[in-house]
Amino acid sequence: MSTTPPIGPGFPWLAPLAGYSDLPFRMLCRDYGAACAVTEMVSAKGMVYHSPGTKDLLATCPEDSPLVVQLFGAEPEMFARAMDMLLERGFRYFDLNCGCSVPKVVKSGSGSALLRTPELLYAIVKVMVAKAGPGAVSVKLRTGWAAGDEAVFPVARELENLGAAWLTLHPRHARQGYSGTADWSQVARLKQEAGIPVLASGDLFSAADARRCLERTGADGVMFARGAMYDPAVFSHFLSDAPQAPSGPEVARMIERHAAYIRRFGRPEKAILRMRSIVPRYIRNLLGARVLRQEVGSCASWEHLSEIVERVAQAQCAPSEGHHQEERDGSHQG
């Protein structure tokens, strides 16, 4: 857990994805070349009060490294206590969620709502840096709260002064959610103004998207979110500079790998249900995906899943047009 997070164009990261980037998924993405991974967002208050589920969010193993823990909340004193607990458990790198725009998060003053209360944001970052030390704390940001709000730029300068080691920008404003298009020009501007590394996030649905983003922004690296959720092999495609839609046999191997990690690290009573939510994303670009999805929905055993995987291995790729809109729907990043 103490390996330094690598930052650079050749080191693609896995973003924090609430409900998705658990230990099995992080391990799968690492198999495909993710250089660093961030946990699902963890409530600082939940950490302090031992909230049910927090333990699962922080599950890890020696191979799950380098790892960054993403925290959210709006009370500096809770962050102080949570950081002590996390450091005692061996975690060394931390990210503050200042980007989540989900109503139940911003209603508490957390996530992207912190852009509306910069002094509170700074107080939290001061606590985190004081606890973790230099080079260990980052912040994931939106451009601002609403259209025309460019709060990220003065905020970023102060975060750098406070000791933030790197920043990640999802270039949409908070009220946008995940609608519209990410404005990569804002990443380019932040990179020009910041004296610390800047990672780009937002609309990186494919390896080609990530390469275009790096070319247009000059960002120090990319963080895959929905692109990884729909195709964990996006990391290897990005690193090999030869992106292609996974074939039936490749998708089948991906499902088998993910299933193996879930059986190893996940909750046994929820393992099959978890696979029923995962497999439809991986097979969406294969011919016959609709029929396969219906069968996955009724899958109740590992034996039945193995039969489905055999059919996946025999499937051919469908034309690739029109997948981006599907990818824009149904996920929430931390």
C-alpha cells in the first residue's frame, strides 16, 4: 500500500467509481495495465463511526498497489480522525472528493458542494496534508458549481499552496452531472496554470479518446472512469497504441478473470448477483448481446455462468457505432 503513485502519460489510472471500483474490479484493471487505482469514495464520518460497508470499500491486498483512498465529507474534525485510522491501517495516499455531484452527497455539503465553500475545502485539505505528509494528498475537482463558474482555477492555486501533490479535473460543472460534453480546454488551462501534476478525467470512453485528450490538454496523465467500467481492457489498448473492440474470446476471458477475483475477494453470498450486473456491460458490443443479457439476468449458479461464457467466446463483434451514448448513462464517479 506504500508504493508511490506513478504519474505520467504512460501511467493510466483507474478512477474512483462508486459501486464499481471495488477490490475485484481494481485487480482486473491492474491486470490490463492500470498503473494506479483509487478506491470508491469513503465517507470520513462513516470511517470514524464504523459505518456498515466501509470495511468492504477499504478491502485491499498486497497486489492492489499503488492505491489511493478517496474520502468525502464536510467536517475537518472527521477527516482528522479518519486519516489517523487509515494511516494506522497502512494507507499512505489520499484523494479528497470535490467532484461528486450526486444530490445526497452535495446536500451534506460534500463532494462538488465544497467548491461553494472554499474555506471549508481548504480546512479539510490542511488536515489531510498535515496527517499524511508531503506528496500524499490530491483533490478531484469539477470546473465549478454551475455554467460560467470557473472556481477551479483560484481554488487549484490555493490547494497547491496548501500542499496538494496532484489534481484531477473532470471538466464539467457540478450542476451538469454527466450530461453534455467534457470541456477539455479547461484541463489545458489548469495544466498551464498549475505547478503540480494534473490528471484528466471526463469522456475518456476509449483509448483513442485518452490519447486525444493528452494531445489537446498537455495533461500529465489520464484517469479512466466509464471507459474502464465498460471495457477494463481500455488500459492495455491505451498502452499498446492499438485500440480495438474486444472479440468474443477476449470478452469471455475478461468475464472469467473478473469472476475469479470476485470469488477470491468478494462476498460469497453476493458473488453471482454481482456478476449479473457486470457481464451485460462487457458483452454489449457483441452480436446477440440482447439474448445473452436476458440469460445473464436469470443466472443463479457458477455452472450456468460458465455456459454463458462459452457462448460469449463464440460471439462476434457488432459494429462499434453509437456506443458512446450508452456509456454516458448509468454510472457515478467519485
